[in-house]
Amino acid sequence: SPSESSSHVEPGTDQKTPGSEDVVVTSEDGITKIMFNRPAQKNAITTQMYREIILALEAASKDNSTITVITGNGDYYSSGNDLTNFTKIPPGGIEEVAKSGAVLLREFVDCFIDFPKPLIAVVNGPAVGIPVTLLGLFDAVYASDRATFHTPFSHLGQTAEGCSSYTFPKIMGPAKATEMLIFGKKLTAREACAQGLVTEVFPESTFQKEVWARLKAYAKLPPNAMKISKELIRSNEKEKLHAINAEECTILQGRWLSDECMNAIVNFLSRKAKL
Amino acid sequence: SPSESSSHVEPGTDQKTPGSEDVVVTSEDGITKIMFNRPAQKNAITTQMYREIILALEAASKDNSTITVITGNGDYYSSGNDLTNFTKIPPGGIEEVAKSGAVLLREFVDCFIDFPKPLIAVVNGPAVGIPVTLLGLFDAVYASDRATFHTPFSHLGQTAEGCSSYTFPKIMGPAKATEMLIFGKKLTAREACAQGLVTEVFPESTFQKEVWARLKAYAKLPPNAMKISKELIRSNEKEKLHAINAEECTILQGRWLSDECMNAIVNFLSRKAKL
Amino acid sequence: SPSESSSHVEPGTDQKTPGSEDVVVTSEDGITKIMFNRPAQKNAITTQMYREIILALEAASKDNSTITVITGNGDYYSSGNDLTNFTKIPPGGIEEVAKSGAVLLREFVDCFIDFPKPLIAVVNGPAVGIPVTLLGLFDAVYASDRATFHTPFSHLGQTAEGCSSYTFPKIMGPAKATEMLIFGKKLTAREACAQGLVTEVFPESTFQKEVWARLKAYAKLPPNAMKISKELIRSNEKEKLHAINAEECTILQGRWLSDECMNAIVNFLSRKAKL
């Protein structure tokens, strides 16, 4: 059901080959669209999906599209990291899970830092965790008024990623950023827009129509000028962002092995199992 | 007529000597005022005007005024770079136009980066292009509610200048800055104020009266304290801003010779010629 | 009386031993609270109080509380530096006052830069000067709708401190920051919130109740995750902030000896003496 938890254990999700239907990539009108497509799990992101998105971004950076869009299918944009990613313990044990998770996360975020064309988020519904923190690396963020923005890291004994420890204070100032990143305050779409995380909010009823009309117009602008503009805007801090990403992933790897985090995840999963 | 295009070819504009009436400088009440004064061409900025403004800023930095104001005469603040600057081809050809344009632009923007006294924009009406991007280098920006803020660089195959590739994301975050600088979204005065580009918006009916009363009061504050405060605030990033300016001008020089840009300018000028 | 000026000369204030009642420190529910407690002098900060707050912050960083709060007792949050600090001239003369004042200020601000746990300001009323500028170093700022934010440095011939010459332009952009820091514009709580200096504003009638309920909930979150998150967010610019603080204090030391500043303080104190 659409309200099913992102923690629903789905054995074998991880074994899908590239081309699985959990991430759907399409391209038309100069726009490559990468869509989270696990609506029954609120578009929670499995290990396999991280890998598919990396491949999709690499392909989009070289295809003949002008702009690239990330969006979600169904009610959610994405509920974030699928916590069952932590429950598949390999021979190397939990340390191995933490290490390989940190390596994958770093590679995933690096792809967003380096993406060379305008990258736009079409946030169709609630976003939790890494789909929120990554928004600081997008060039524009359009949100339905149904969308919410939630980063409950401390509640799970974890810390910020997606370069948000750097981009969020820069975008909204530390007084607003800390309430999200440390205290886990959930923002409405209008709040996220007032604080600069979101470019513009649209009523749900006209969201898809208005946003895609606008994106199609933008996709017709001179592609080289846009690509060079983006490089100009982003090049100043690319090196800094890669360093932040590396630091965040190292710290998270330690967090995942901490008592605070393990207890929080066990509690979360067992609460969900009882529902 | 006031609605005449900024692309109107006005032979010989360029030959005016310093002291032309296209830039008017006055000084009273501790305030030096530098005014765009080409209202019939929407205060479009000719090559000669860039040079006159450089001289006016150099003089204002040394005169006995406390603060310096830039404003426009007539309906517009300024419609930006006069595109006919590109139509006067010297013996060195279009490459020579691009090269000398980049040198002049860099020198012009450097004057704003280094200006030592409080610098205030009194934005009396619409602003397009470089008069908008420069606002990130001002210390305060007061706008009439008639003002709009428009940077259609991509539409003309061009890229951002005036250090806006650095100042705009810093001021408003990348999600808002990109929509202006890459996608050419035009902001109202209230939007520009909400996003931190404008200090305060006033109703057109009382704009001049309210703003000048406030500026006269500010001009009476201790001048050394204000000058030292400005230096303190700006010194941290002066070196960075000069580097950004140099990079933006180099990239623009290349853009001006690109097919995307030449086609866009030819289309713009021929559309205007048909009106 | 509650409306008595912060410049009221109170001989011997300075001689109080640590444990004076001008700064009250309490700890419960995982929260250490440091309270300005000179309500009859609008919580103006004496030399002795700077020293007590430094000690209180050092103790709070090591105690077993999870978060630390700074607030004021009575109508004011704090009216800032007690200008009578400048009237107690030691044998070394006014130069000695300026030098030791700059050393103390630098040490005081360094404690805020380095504070390792979430640090929250509960701004119960008007704030003037350094209690305002320091807010850029807090992790969250909750304000009553009675609070105002005022930094009239230029009016007193002085310049910005508390790292505000760096944090304010970063938080609100130069066009808003300059109006506060150079022109001394006073902000309402709602304006300060819109510009990112304040996290959230509450009606005075429910302020204490709502804020403390929220803080008690935050204090129950995993403490290590919060501490590490804060370090992650702040570590990027700690070195920069210490350099800014040193520069601001050096410049202020010079300002305090300038004619502009001495004249302004004499005028301020004699105006108050006549009331």
C-alpha cells in the first residue's frame, strides 16, 4: 500500500540488475528525467538504486539533453535511505556494511557535485533524509505544496550528508539550518522556499503542468551558455564540496557503528514491524 | 520616446568627451550621486558611459562626501549594456571588440569591488543585465515597487558578470540564483527584497522622498567609522571577488565570439529594427 | 527602575567575585542556562560579567548537559556593552582601557566560536550591540515578538564585533547586513527572522512556555550525534572565525581611541546624566 513504510524488508531488491524499474530514466524535449519508482515503499532508496542513479547521472551528463530532472513517482518524492540497507549483514559484519555504505554514499554525492548541466528537482511530495540534503547541490528546486522537507538525523543517531553541513548554513544561515540538521525540524514547502532551499512552490493541482511547461521552455535556451554558466557558478566551490562530502561520509561511517545509531535503527525497525 | 529600445543605434555616442550628459554627477549633503542619464534609451550603458562611471567612482572615493549613490533618470534604472556596443566593428574585427569589451568590463567591475565608502543603489525602475548583477557589490539597495530585476544572459548566449556568479548564490542560495542567472527569471522588487538582493522596497509615490530623507540622515553618521566598517565587512572577500571578476570577463570574451551569442544578438537587433 | 539606562554608573560592579548574581547559571533537564541578571540596568554587560560568562561557557562545555541556553532576566535580553566600562580609567590611561577591552572581547567571542554543544539564544526582549552580533555564532535563536535587534556601531563611532562583519553578510546578504552594521537600522523580531538571524518568533504571551517545551524535547536527542553534527557544521569555518574575531578586536581597539568614538560616548553618557 502507498503508506507502507520505507523499512519494509524486501529481500532481493538489492540483486536487481541495472535497468530495474526502481529508477526509471526517460528523455524527451531536451530533458532527461530520472524518477524514483518504488512508490509502495515511499521511494526509499536501496543500495541498488544508489548505483542506478550514479549510472543515470553519468549517462545524462553525456547525452544530448539540455537539462536533467530528478523526481518521484507516486505520493512521495523520496523517504530517503532504505534502512533495510543496514539489515543485510555480509561476512565482513556490520563494519563492512558501514564501510561500503560510506564508499557508495561518497561516490553518489560526488556525482551531484560534478554534474555539468542544469539539474532540477521536481519535488512531488514529502522528502526525508538524503533526498533533502542533496537539494543544496541542485540548480533549481520546484515543489508541490504537498511536499515536506525532513532530516531527522539526530533522532537516528546519525549526522548530515549530501554536503548539507556546508550548503544548508550557507543557504539559510546557521539558525535555520541547525534546526533542520541537528534538531530534525520538518519544513513545509513554503517554509523551505522562504529559506531558499526551494526555488518556487506550486499548488498540487497544477504542479506537474506548470513545472513541466516551464522546464520545456528552459530546455530550449542555448545549451552551451547554460552549461558554462553553471560551471562558472559552481567551480568556485567544487573542491570544497568534495572535501565536505568526504568528511561527512567518514563521520557517518563512525556513526553507523555507534550505540546511539544502532539502538535508534533497531527501535525504528521494530516499531514498524509491530504496525 | 521612453519606450525606445536600448539597441537604438546612436552614431557617435561613443565619441562624447568626459562630461557628456549621459552620466551626471552631483554632490550635496555629504552624498555624491552618479546618475544614468539616457532616459530615451532606457539608460542603456554605452562604452563611453562605462568609462565615465569609472572616473566618477574614482573621484567619489576621494571627494569629501560620506556616501555614494547610483541611480537612473526617468522610467528605468538601467536597461544594461547597450547592445550597439557590439555593432561598431574596429579594424581588429569582432575579436578586437570582444577583447576590449572584456578589458573595460573588468576594470569597471573592479571599481565597484574596491569602492571604499558606503555605496547605495537607488533603483528607480526596471534594471536589466549588469546593473542587476552589480547589486551584490553594493552596501544597500533601495527599490521602487516599479523596479524589476532581470538577467537574461542565457537568452543572449551570454554568461553572468559583475561577480554575480559568486554573490548571487551567496545572497539567495543556488536554487534562487540559478533561476535568475541561468534561466533568466525576472524578479519583482518584492521578490528581490525577499531574496536579499534588495534592502527595502518603497511605493513609487513616496520612493524618492523617503529614500533621500534616509540617505541624508545616514550621510551624517561618523564617516570614518562607516568607511572602516565597510572595509572590515568587505576585506575578507576582496581578493576572491577580483579573481571571480577576472574569470567572468574571460569567459564572457569567449561567449561574445560564440555562434550562440552572435545569433542571439543579431536576432535581438533585427527584431528591434522591425518595430 | 526597569527603564534605567545601561550607562548608569554603578561603582564597584567590577569588583564582584565569580558567583556574583549578575550572571546566573542553572542546569536541569539536560539544559544549562546562562542568564543575564542585571534587569535594572537592562542587562548591560560589565567587564566582570564578560569574565563570568567565559567561565560559565567553559563549565557548560564540560558538564553533563546536552544543550546550553543564553537568556536575559526581565524586560531586556541585553542592552550590550555597559558603556561605563569605558569610564573606569586605570593608571595606564585610556590606551590601557582599550587594550585590555580588546583582549577580553576577543577571549569572550572565541568562547562562542569554540563552544562544542548546541548553543541556543532565548531572546526575551530587546538586544543591543554585542548580544546581537554574537547571534551569528549560535545554533538556534528563539525570540519573543517583543525582541528587537539593534547594532548602532557607527552612531557611537565604533565598528562591528562578534564576527558579525562575516556572519551577518553570510546570513542575510550585504544589502541587509550593511543597513544593520553600518547604518544602525533596528530590526523587529519578525524582520530578524525573515533575514535568517532568528530561527523562530513566538508571541510574548506564550514565549517562555513554548520555547522551553521545545528545548526540553531537543535536550533528549542523542547527545553525541548532536555534538558531532555541530562540529561538522562549524569546523569548516572555525579558523576563519577566529581570524575575523582577532581583526575586529584590533580595529575596535583603534576605534575606542578615536575622536569619533570618544565624542560619541561622552555625548551618550552626558545625555543620560541629564535625564
